[in-house]
Amino acid sequence: RMQLWPAWGRGASVLDVGGGSGRLLAAAGDLGAATLTGVDVEPDAVAASQALLRKLGHGGRSDIIQGDMFAPVKGRRFDLIVANLPHFPMAEVGAEEGRHLSWSAGGHNGRVLLDRLLAALSVHLSSHGRALVAHTAFVDVEAPRAAVRCAGLVVAVTDTVLVPVSPAKLELMPPDLLARETGKTLHRYGPHALAEVLVVAISSEADNAAHNGSVQG
């Protein structure tokens, strides 16, 4: 979905928080980002990101670091911060199908890591910095709006995507939330379940207005 905001990546210093396989940094590299920095707590994710970026020819301008969110980049600012953090509403309980559930577990309401990200976002954005964040639709988007408003930033929902949810994850979802969101942001089709995830753009009010004007034009 970064292709919706090509100017944000072009020539930018980019940070991916919780980078996973490195696909977001790869997309930023394809858009012409100047530097690519990734942080992930899992060593396997760091290795996967490094391998992908080297394969695509972005290795020379990338730096992938193992660590917890913003800790490895303390004191640094970036033109674009992207994040697809674990935001499924469940606790980390072990491994599923050979993968750590930390890649998906976001606590009871799915906001444990998202709230940490939003609280520190403005400290790590350059003077005209922006962010693109995947945000669970299970929680009202007013939560991130309130979190960044004091820093003079605004939130715009640019897209909604449907993400498959395994039966194992549904069993770990809080029952009250599962009942409330089924048919609303969680859709069942026979044995399959799909959850809505919002693509949230965070920028200054002026940047947001300019982008909306260009899209409408």
C-alpha cells in the first residue's frame, strides 16, 4: 500500500519498526528511498530482512538491527516511519506452525505495541516526517488520532485490507471481542475468517490536506 504515497518514500530516510520479512523496506527501496533502517526483536526476522534487501539490490543502503522498537535508534529521526506491528487481540502463548506468536499477538485489545509506537512516534520523525501504520480495525481509529494530536499530527485511514485469521488465533481471541466484532470487522465465510486491518497515514495537517487534494484532483 506504500504505492499510494510514492512521494513519501522517494529520497527519504525510512525506518521500519518491527520489520518482519522486510517487505515494507523493500517497497520503500523500490520507491527510491535514500536509506533503509529496520528494527525487529526476532533474530530470524532480521536475517530474513537482510536477505531480501540484498536480493533486491537494496543491501548497500540498508541497516537491519535486532532490538525492541525504537531502542536501537534512540536519538535518530526519519522522514518516513512504517510499521506493521503485532496487533491481533490475543496474548503470546507459544508457537504456531513453527512461528513465534509474537509476530501477531497484540495483547487483549490488540493495542499493546501500537500504543507504544504512537507514544514515541513524534520523537523519531524529522521536521516534515510522516508514518504509515497497519492498525487493527477491532479498536476505533480515534485512539491513534488522540495519541498523536498533541504532536501536531493527524491521522487518515487510506485503505482497509482483509487478512486471513487461522482457527488457532480465533480460539485465543477474547470471547467478548470475538462476539462483538464478528460480522462487523471479522468476517466468516464457511471455515474461513478474515479480519479488517486499516492502513493509517500519519502526517502534519498541511501534508494530509495536500495529499487529499492531489488524490481528489
